[in-house]
Amino acid sequence: MSPLFAIALYMAAQFALGVWVSRRVRTESDYILAGRNLGYTLTTFSIFATWFGAETIVGSAGRAYRDGVSFGSAEPFGYGLCIVLMGAIFAAPLWRRKLTTLADLYRQRFSAGAERLAAIILIPSSVLWAGAQIRAFGYVIETSGAGISGETAIAIAAGFTILYTAFGGMLVDAITDVVQGVVLVLGLVIVFVAVLPHMGGWEQLTQTLARPDRIHVLPAGESFLTLLERWAVPVAGSVIATELIGRVLAARSPQVAQRSSYMAAALYVGVGIIPLMVGLIGPQVMPGIADEEQLLPQLARTLLPTALYAIFAGALISAILSTVDSTLLVASALLSHNLVIPLLGITDEGRKVRVARLGVLAFGVVAYVLALHAEGVFALVEQASAFGSAGALVTVSFGLFTAWGDARAAITTLVAGLVAYLAALLLDATAPFLISLAVAFLSYVLVAATLPRPVARA
């Protein structure tokens, strides 16, 4: 059995499972939030599998291959901390608001105008993240040994992920996340065990990891501000990511949402260390790779027999599918639930689901274009984490936990944070996300301070 055939078989099985489970989708809540009925197992694996995307596997392994590991290496620890903070601070309060999307909070707390603006600003982040996953999916197909070009591989990946997500929805996503999570862990363990003998076993591995050029405190030539930016993006820039919030809102209780976040964070960091270690020892096992983000796929293709390579490919595809369907689903939910359905006055649940599915198709095409022209998987993910998230973090924090500030403060903050981030990028500033976060915070405080004090709640 060829690797490509094994990959195709796994993809077909996932698609069939998605189509079968999708028959239970009847309402918009079913499609977007799985009826708000996920227990500990489904919520934990859904958070873990959604967050454990291609960037955690190919991106972190590639960066460790190139630069080693230091305090400048935020993956997987930064995103793990992000999930912990979600559970500790935001999960229960968000769940109790009975939201369908994060933009609903802006309607409840501020105004319909703030809701629409938030939806428009939040959508690009999810689409950028989807583009990263599709590009990584293309890597898997390209390295299958079938002679498929990179562009063709990305096109195949995009077509499959768009159809898979359009049929599914949150319920399908949560159920398949359990299967995908198990395959993901198994595949990474197989690759690590296969690489270990080529390093001379555990003793040689520990010697390699002790080398100062592979593990060091600070990356050479980087300022403290650069390091702070690198950690701020995954932690502060992602803690209220719409994909993560979607999983929290789908839990059956605030306790499930909170505790599942902690369990998912532990699982994320524990499994995320595996590609990091493979990247560290990669230069000795496979030196001179032109594209370091292809390290793990190439190692697996070279060292594993076909059957085990198929499991690794399934693991990588699992990581990708569990993330890409979340990103496309969230982007579509923001478009359909917060923009199109209110504008058109749609009340029929069947039509709401169809609108959401059309949104998946549209954003899937955009993600495909992004995947074709991106510099790499990690670059897309960093852009996704930082784009518009500074203003969202500030407004959600003030809006969720205080009565201070109204729609004017929220709208000003969202716009100011986004403009500051884009301007900092254009000016090639050292820390564009931190700049946008500071601007957003000051904007909210200054505007809110000029408004009449709210009447105290009874």
C-alpha cells in the first residue's frame, strides 16, 4: 500500500464519519456549538486537538531545527499557558453569558454596531489560521512520494478540508477530535521512537540536548522586547481566540469548560514537547534541509515503513483537520450569525445552517489563496494570533468584568488596536502586537474616562 493511498484512505474515513454524524445537525446551535452539550472527554480533546495544529508539529519542529530552543521558543509553552488562562479567567464567565459567538458579547454588553465591527475584525484571524493548516496539509501530501507538486498538494488539501468542514459543524468536530487526538499522539510517539536509534539512544540524546548551540537561555542577537513580543502573541494574543472560545461555549457547564481547559493545556504541552525534541536533534539525523518546516514529514517518510508512515500522516492530518474545521467554522459563524442572519432577518433554523455552510465554502477558498502565497506555516499562525486581537482582548476584559465604558469605548478600542498593529507592521516595528495592545488599552481608558459613570447595578 502506497503512502498516498493510505493518506487517501484515512481522509475518506474521516469524511465518511463527518457526513454520518452531520445527520444529527438540525439547528444553528447544533452546527456551531454542538447543542452546548459537550462533556469532559469531548471538550478536553476538542480544545487540545483544535489548538494542536500544524504549527505545533511542523512549525515548532522546524524552528527548533533551525535555531535550537531558548526562552525565545514560545511553542508549545506559550499556547499551553494561553489555554490555562482561558480556564482560570475567561471560561466560566463567558459560558454563563450563553453566547453563540464571541461577537455576541459585544451586542450584550455594548451595542449591535460594536457586535458587527467585532465580527468583521475577528474573522481574518481565523481565516489566516485556516490558511496555515491547509499549507501544512499540502506538505503531507507533497511528501507522500507520489510526485505531486506543492501547489497541487495545497489545492487537494484545500478542497478536502472545505468539504469536510462544510458537512460537519461543532458536533462532528468534537467527536472526530477524540479519534484525531489519539492518532495524533500515537503518530508523534512513533516518529520519536524511530528517530531515537539514529541518535544512539537516550544517552546520546541527552548529550545532544545539553549542547549550548541547541538549548540556550537567550537567542543570539534578540532584544528583551523581541522576546516579550514572541511570548505575548501566543499568550495574550490567543487567550480569547474565537476557536478556543467556541469550544468553551460548547461545554455542557461552566465547570466542564474550566476544568477541560486545564486538562487540555497539560495534554498540549506534554505532546507538544515531542516535535520540539525531534527538531533539536534533526540537524544530526537529517542535515541540510532546504525547508525546515518539512523536517518531520521527511523524517517520517525516510525512517518509517509504509504502515507506520501512514499512521504519522494520519496524525498530522488529524492535527490539521481538527484545527482547520474549527477556524473555518468560527469564521463562518461570525459571518452568518452576527452579520448575514440579522441583516436578512432569517429565522428558519435550516436556512441558518445553510448560510453557515456557505460561509465555510467562501472562507475556505480565501484560506486556500493565503496558503499558496504564505512564507510558511508559522508565519501565518503568528499573523493570525496577533491580527486584531489586542483590541479584542482589552474590550472583552473590560466588557466581561466591569461596567465601565460603553459602545464608543469598545468601537474606538477595536479600531485603534487594529490600526496600530497594521501601522507597526508597515513601519517594521520591533513589537507590533505589544504596541497595538498598549494603544488599545489607552484608547479604552481614555474614552471610558470621558463618559458618564454607569448607574450602579442593584
